[in-house]
Amino acid sequence: MTRVAGADKIGAVCLDGSLPAYHLDRGFGSGASNWLLQFEGGGWCNDVASCSERAKTQRGSTVYMRKLESFSGILSSNRSENPDFYNWNRVKLRYCDGGSFTGNSQYHNGTTTLYFRGQRIWYAIILDLLPKGLNTARKALLSGCSAGGLATFHHCDSLKTFLPKNATLKCLSDAGFFLDIRDISGNSTMRSFFQSLVALQEIKPNLNVNCTRALIQPYLCFFPQYTLPFIRTPYFILNSAYDVFQFHHIFVPPSADPRGYWNRCKLDPAACSPYQLASLQVLRYKMLVALTVQRGSSTGGLYINSCFAHCQSELQDTWFSPNSPRMHNKTIAMAVGDWYLSRRVSKEIDCPFPCDKTCHNLIP
């Protein structure tokens, strides 16, 4: 782990004030001038209480983080595990701000200070990487998983301004396409959560300006479905149509199921009732509707499978292995590589659950 020395001088610090950090595995051979930047995921905090608790963990402080990270999946340096990106410079941006690298505010009540400086952390890490070779990159891929996948929507276009004019930049979101939908009780649980998060961390100025001008409620631009149409950089969206986080926290949050009627279904899709399965097909339908712009994009890619999973690019088993999930005999790694290197069009949308027998239903 590399802590960004001097980042605190520009106010780029984690929730607890510690220095931000990243892990870099150097590229080699034909990939020595290519860069893959991966935002770490890990949820969010939307109020002082939850952010204060988060600041005492690895999700809010580099003090508590492991100093060594094992790179696998899209970050692997093994050609047999990661055929298209194995020899690139691969960077994991550690997540410690609780706001998908977008906040720019501070809270102080006399005894407690919290720093919401995700936007500054993003810039500080990029500035640290530029003299290490990012400033001469030929190819670049900005990716991320979960809350890190969401971060790619908000920083995709801005990375272009740091790269050489002739560099190829594309972006990938893995399990980051969080939907603005009502839960099974009719409440907009995630909309309320994101609204308070955007307000607390003063994120609005860092959202896509064309999006915020277009919507009456600018905070909605924190949702990818509203920002995506305004992103100019080629984009690939990797997501499960039944994403476990969205299933458990957006579509059927505990507040919408106080008696636990959905508990067995959440743990095992085979235990879902016919009514619950029909409801889950509604979740899939709403995701596909929200992806209409992406499905029609001439430069965009898609891999929407029907596995009960969350984050599939960093796990070797789901990224690229003999028993990986497949659509039309194509693994996730093959689809992303085909799209990035323009070998062929990659827009794969799975049939509805339970038809796909290649899935790893990684419920936890």
C-alpha cells in the first residue's frame, strides 16, 4: 500500500483524517504503457453517526487497512487468469471516504471531526500516479466494483483531462448500476439514502453538470441511470440483473419486510415462492429499461447476467476460469476484452433466472 504523501496539504484525507492510499502493480512488456485503475467498493455512510463508526474501520481510515493486497480477476498479473490486462499497470484505489470518491465537505461539532473529501482523494491519487507513468499512458481503463463501480460514472470523463490527447480511455462499472426504484412496500428507500448522502458530503457540485442542469432534483444524478446519457467516454456495464446488494437493500430492504417473509428467498433463490420470483423478474425488467440508452450505444458494452452475485470482475472464479459464468460461451473477461480492444461488439443480456446454469449464485 502506498500512502499519498502530502495529500493532506490539499485536504485529501480519509474520514478520520488519515492519508489516502492505493496499491500499484507495475505493468511489463507490451502493457508497460497501459493503465487499469480500479476503485475499491464498500458501501456508503449518509449521516454523522454512521460515518463516525465507519471512520474507525478500514472503510474510513487507511490506519486499519491491510498493507498488502492480493490482486485477482481483472487485477491479476497472470495471463491465464486475465488475458487482456495481465501486463498493464494495475492500480487499486483504496476507499475511505464513504461517498464513492465524490464528496467535498467537513463536519465538526467541537469533539468530532469527519472529512468528506472523496473528490480530493481522487485528484491526489491521480496526481501521484502521473509522474509514475500515467502521464504517458497509451491505453487506460477506469473500473470499479459496487460503490467503486458507481465512482466510475462520476470520474470517467474527468480522467481524460489528465491523459495524453492520443490515449485511449474507456470505463467499466461492475455492480455499480444502482437503480432508482421503489422497494416492495412502495417506498423510495435508496432515493432517500442517496439524497441525504449527497447533502451531507456536499456532492452536488461534483456531479455531471449537464445532468444536474437537466433534472429538477440534481441529487438524482448520483444514480448512474441519470448520469450515463451525459458521459462521453466509451462505457461497459457489468451487472447482475438480480444484483444481490440491490435485491437485499434497494428492492427488498429490511424496512420493507419487517416480518422476514423474504429471508429464505434472499439466502437461496431456489427457496423463493412463485410470487417472489415474479417480483424479481420485475427487478430485472426495471434494470433493462434503465439500460435502454446503453443498449443503443455504438461505443458501449454490456454484460447483464442472471446470477445472484455482486461484483464479478475481481473474483477469479467469476472473471475468467474454466467454470466461470458464460453467455454464448463468453466469459466476463472475454466480453470486456473484446469490447475494450474493439475485437467485436459485446452486448450480452442473459435470459431470466433460472435459465442460466453457469451462474455462481454468490449470495453472501
